[in-house]
Amino acid sequence: MCRNIRPLNNFEPPATDDEVHAAALQFVRKIAGGAKPSKANQAAYDQAVEVIAAASRELLDALVTTAPPKNREEEAAKARARSAARYPSAS
């Protein structure tokens, strides 16, 4: 859906509240169709971010898995490698 929203489940250490909030913000931006709401819509926008962040945190806390936790640095390196293969530099 939105490339900026990253999986947050099964990481060691677990996803922080800031990461969950950032994902909620990206989701709201995507479905609202813009990065910055008008002043008239700011309260609804902020409320949506908070509700989605709370629901996301609840989901992440409830999920169980038998897979070993992922390493953030390794996952970031894999993402960079995929990006480099997809978008080779012009040099």
C-alpha cells in the first residue's frame, strides 16, 4: 500500500511508540490524500492518527510468532540492497 510503512512485528527490540506513531501517520496521510490537513480538518486528522496508533500497538502486542526476532540493521541492509538492484545509480 504505502512504501513508507514498514513491518513492525517481530523485531528485537520491539517497535517503539514513535515507530508505531510514524506508521499510523503515514497511513492517515495515504488515505486522506495529503501530507498536511487544513486547519478545519487538523483535529480529525490528529484523532485518526492516535486511534490508528493505539490499534496498531494493541495488534503488535497481541501477535505471537515462533520465528526468531528480526534484526533491524540486517533488515535495513536487505532493503537497501533491494533498492540498489531496483534503482541502479547513473554512474
